[in-house]
Amino acid sequence: KDMQRTQFLLALFLVGHLIPRSAIAQPEPVADETPPIFTAQAPVLTPIPAEDPPTTSLVRRERSAPPRHGIYANPLGAVFGMIGLGYEHVFSDWFSLQLEGQYVNLWYSEQDAWAVGARLRPFFFLSNQAPRGVYLSPVASIAYAEAQTGGATGHGAGWSAGLLAGYAWLIGNHFTIRAGGGVQYLSLAVNV
């Protein structure tokens, strides 16, 4: 019981509070001595026994834990006329799910064409805790497209499905850089 009181008083002392002397275990006052009401004397500190060390692993774990959700963008895709913005959520140590909205305008194409779509992409992390390490990722997307050629305009819908693999690096617990490749089947028809 005295050890618990010492640990409690140690915690109060460390956060900068003045502790009334009456709260500290001390010998009973002698009959001719009046006990002081308050004093600024610091409590006597005793070390915590070795079998009960302070634990900080939970604090460290929370600080170094990878992010559980984030915003996704592919700046390299913009070079090729594909702009996408998505949201990714990590559900477990090995699984995350990404939902992305896309806009495509192939500036290098002979036809004036554009498309908007959505892509759903689960990630299965094989070597590290998500969202980093080796991953496999099936991908599925849908799109609406419009094209113009020779004064005629047409529109259509399409879909795609594929399987990608790669590696993800977590930079400073805030950014993820991914590199990978794979195969994807695309079916898109625009009738003009």
C-alpha cells in the first residue's frame, strides 16, 4: 500500500503539482507540536521495483503505426491525360480498399475524347503491415466516355478488370509511393 501511494505521489510531483504535506505518509506529530497545514517540501521519492517497470510500448506503437486511411492521387498519370483522386482505408494488417474517381482526356489521341469513371481496388499486402510492402491488387472499374470525330459526337460505357502486383514504400508515416505492374482487360465502345 505504501508503494502505491509513493507511485501516485511521484506521478503528481512529475506533473508539477505542489502536494500538501498532510497527504504524505509521515510520523504522527508529538503532542506539543502543531502539525503544519501546508508546506512546499517535496515528497521523498522511492524507485519503482524492477518487476513493475513502466511500459511505453503502447505509446510507441500508436506513434509509429501506419496510417489507417488516406487520400490517393497518381501524379504520373496526369502526364498521360489520366487524373484520379481516391480514398483508401486500411481494414487490417494485410488488407486495404481504395475507391477512386477518374477523369481521362487523351490529349495525344487523334480524336477528341474524354471519359469519367470509378475504380475499386482492394490491396492484399503479403510482406509487411498495410499499406506498405509487396502487394497483389485485383482492380475493377466502370466508365462513361464521349468522343467527337468529323463533327459527329458519340458516347458509350465500358468496364475493365485486372490484376496488379507491386511494392509500396511508406515515407515518414504520411506518404506512400507505389510501383508495380500487371494485366488489365478493357472493354469500352463509343458509337459515333
